[in-house]
Amino acid sequence: MSKPLIRWDLNPARTAIIVVDMQKVFCNPTGALYVKNTAQIIAPILQLTTAARAAEVPVVYLRHIVRGDGSDTGRMRDLYPNVDQILARSEPDVEVIDELAPQPGDIVIDKLFYSGFHNTDLDTVLRARDVDTIIVCGTVTNVCCETTIRDGVHREYKVVALSDANAAMDYPDLGFGPTAAEEIQRVSLSTIAYEFGEVTTTADVIERLGVA
């Protein structure tokens, strides 16, 4: 089945930027969950957030943070047995990297699992600002970014994923052969573009929002 690709009409008054998990634990080479391709997306995210603030487009940061005592991790702890150590709110590496540090007026929302909407007030925060379109960037493309996108679509948001501002990671052989980050990125973005919303570049979004 062929279908046209989505291209939303972007209204800056009803749009928000969602920056997913650009935390030191994922973005710094010494981080316990380092995603090396995040190095390539810092510059476009910085360009986007700077332009968005100038145009009064909300910038929302998602952080994956847990209590650290095992009381709130559940299935996440089953999947990642050390999650209570590496994502504990007391750990310095759960903070957003210095290059993209939230600025006054930005919104920071902490989540316990993959989706930014799951058991958080993200939906309430967006609807209070009459947002109907979210532009998603960050890491990991096919995990927290894509899960947030899927949940956003289920809540009737128009969603845009940025091809040059989402970072995937390599997977080892889990029974199907190793998979390179570039292949995961291609498949995830193709899935999003076909099933869930729009995929485009940071420069294109900035131009269409008129926030350059």
C-alpha cells in the first residue's frame, strides 16, 4: 500500500520542542549508557532550541530519572538490573548535558520509563499551552523517542521527528545478528514517516516555523 508522506502545517503558537533524554549518562563518553551518535545531534538540537526560545516556542526536556531505591522501577529493573544505580535522581549523570542545559522558561519533565507521556504531566503541560504539534529530538531514536512519538500520536498530537537530531545506538547480536545504529535509525525513521507522522530535518523545521 502506497501513501503520501505527511507534511504538517507548523504553527509556532501551537508547537512545542521535545528534547528526549539528552542526559550525561547517555551523551558523555563516560556515561553508563553512552550512545556515541549523540555527539552528532548536539549542534542541531542547540540550533533548534535557541531558535525556538527566541520565538517563544516551548522547549520541553525529558529526563529518565528514578528514585534509586527500587520502589518505582518495576519492569524497567527487570530489563536493566542496574537502573536504580545509573538513573537514580542523586546521580550527577542524570542531568542534561551542559551544552543543552535548560534555560529559564524551559520545562523539565522526569519520566520513569521510555515514553515521555507515561505517568507524567507532559500531556497536561502541552494542553495548557494549546499545543497540538510536537517536534521530537534526542535519544534513543527507536526507544524513548519513538515511544514518546507513538504515545503522542495516540493522544492526537501531530508529531515531527528530526532525522538529523535523533540518535540511535548499535545493538549486539541478540540472536539475529548485530545491528548497526545507522540501520536502526533508518528503520525507525521509516516507520515513523509511514505510520505516525512527519520526518524532516532541523533546518526545515526552523524555516517553516519562521524562527530562524
